[in-house]
Amino acid sequence: MDPSVLSLAERLIRPEMVQRDQQLANDTRHIIERMATRGIVNSSIHLHEIEELCIRDVAARAQIIFTQLLRALTTVGGPPNPELAVSLQRAFDDLLDRYSTQPLEQYTNTLRSNPGSPAGDPVADANERAKEKFGAEIEVNITSMLRAHAASGGTVVNVTGTVGAVLTGAGASAVVNQSIAPGDFERLRTSLLEVRDLLLASSNLTPQIRDDLPDLVDEAVAELENPNPNLTRVRAVAGAVATSLQTVGALQPAYALLRVALMPFGVTLP
């Protein structure tokens, strides 16, 4: 893999991880404050909430790393090769270990040292599940790139962002075909389903969020499951879900997942 791919990916990933670290610290503080008011700090309930928070955080970090790695790869361009999936998987694993295992170490140490903690290491297990899941995603994406390159019989030019046309040479013309990969649809659908699970599991939500947002999630999922989904509707409904999540501190991991999943659809959120 071209070293410039990894260099660009790290520049894209680093600020996202700073935000994740800050959000994780804020969410942990809120949990401690809630447990303190109930007099159950370090109880099994407290430890379970910290465990679930860390597992969701691993998933959010893994999604960010995967998305930005592919974004860097398509930005740098160049012809794909069969070894690319292996090197990309290795880069993903290394980045996840660096940006997930190390920042979460203080939380995993707390879980391990408390007698009320569950057996094993749930955060390490979440890390391994993420590597397995996104390893398969990397293989699917690189296989698709190899097939597209072989079918083109020539040079593949990768362009990211909003594009009107790509022209070369005097009097050249171009046809722009904007498409979204099948894997992008499935990632968005999976992210929305995870958001719905988090909404149903959260107890400290306003009535409007608790009652209305699951319906919006179901509407977006139903549209994505259509044989020919309406992209305008998908962007509008899923974007509305993400915007609503921005205001809910306890749901920031869900927001992070959804924000990244919406990027290929042209929806950019802070």
C-alpha cells in the first residue's frame, strides 16, 4: 500500500479520535454523577454501564478508522492489487489498537480490578469483533475495486467529494455517474439499527426523542431495504436522525457511527 495512503488516513483519523476521547470522558463523568446520586458508585450496575459505553466506543472508533482508510485510499488513487486487502487490514488493526486499546486502557483496568466486573475482557473482545467485521468489509471493497479495474481495461481515476465533471484535453467531454457502493447502504442500515437499539435501551431521554426518533430510524431503514431506495429520502430522514442525536450526550457513540456512515451519501455533519 502506498505510504501516502496511511499518512493521509492518520491525518483524517487523528482529530476524530480527539473528539472520541473527549466524548468518552464526558460520558463516563455523567455515568459517575448519576451513580453517585444513587449511592451505587462501583456497583455492578455502574460497571455494566461503563462496559457498555466502552464497547460502543470501540465500534464507533472502528467505523471511523475504516471509513477514513477507504477515503484516503480512493483519494490517493492508483491501481488496486490483490495484496492491498492484506496491507489495508494490517493498517486497520494497527490503528484500532492504537486509537482504541490505549485510550480505553484506564477503563479496562478499572473493570478488571473490580470484583463485580464480568469475567474476561469485554472491551478486548469488542476490539477483536471489530477487526473481524471490518476485515470482511475491507476484503469486499478491495475485491470490488479489482473487478472494476479489470472491467475498465484502463486507468481508474478515483474522485471524492462533490464533482460536476472531469475533463482532459481540448474539446473533451465527460459523463458523471455518481454511485454509492452496496456496502455503503448496508453500513448505513446497520448503523441505524444500532442507533435504534441504543434508543430503546436508554432511559434518560426526553419524551420527544424517545417517542419520535425510533419511528424516523424505522422509516430510514425501510427505505434502505427497498430494491431501489430513494436517495433523497434516505439522506433527509437519516440526516434528521443524526441531527437529533447531536443534542443527546448519552447517544454520542450512536451519532458518531451514523455521521460516518452518512459520509458516502454526501451528508456531512460536525
